[in-house]
Amino acid sequence: MDDWLGFIASDAPDEGVVTEVIRPAAVIPEESARTILMDLALRDVRVGGLWEAEPSVWRRFDRAWDGVNGTPGSAELMGTIQVAYGVPTRYEITLFRATITKLGSQGGWSVSDLCNEALGFGGLTLETCPRADLKPPPRPFHFHDAGRPVTSSF
């Protein structure tokens, strides 16, 4: 029974966690995206850095991983950035959500700080990063339009 209660507690919202949806989403241009990905790889937690970059999420830790067989060990997660590669075009990356953990909040981190550190590798900040083009939704189909006669231009 204690295992079950521990499982439920681990899924409970954590006080101090800050999640922010980035709207409109930040779109990293191709050249900056390449630079950022290269820098994140050079700063990987498994080789002495602070970042773990995967295709859907970038994670920032407080120190390099020091666990057995490339595991986090004593490293603590500070925050995450959820990203989508190849959106809106093939070589761009879109940032759409960021989360600061309780430890990150206690350390004074904000969503902007986290995003700015990653974007800074490509010479950008959250404020200067291009934003997704939000188009208005299409006009809804109205059934009363269906009965109108179609006029021909012939």
C-alpha cells in the first residue's frame, strides 16, 4: 500500500513549479537552430555540461551528470523547454512551453532565464526570437449558405 501512496504523491502537482505556454510560440530560424543544437550537444550533461537535448524537450540541470553509467546521479533538474523540430518549416525549431522546477524556482530561475540561456547560443533571446504567424481561424461553414444559388462568371 505504501508503494501505491508514493506513486500517487509523485504525480501530484509540485509547489514551486512554474510552467508557461509561450504564445505565440517562438520560432528559431534555421541558422540559429543549427548553432543552438551544436552548442547544446557540446554542453551535454554526459560530457560535463548542463544540458540534455532531445527532439521534444531540452532539459537544464544544475550540474553535469555524475551517476553510474551516464545517469543523473546527484544532478538536479532546473527546468525544461518543450520544442518541436521541423516546425513550421523543415529546419526551424519551435519553442512552445517551458517549465521551471521547484529547485529552479528556489534558485531564482524564470521561464525567460531558461529560454534565454538556450536561445543565447544562437544569438537570440525570448524577446528577440521570431514568433509563429498566428492566422485567424477559417470562416465557419454556415448551412444557410448552402441554399444560395451559385453564380457563374461565364
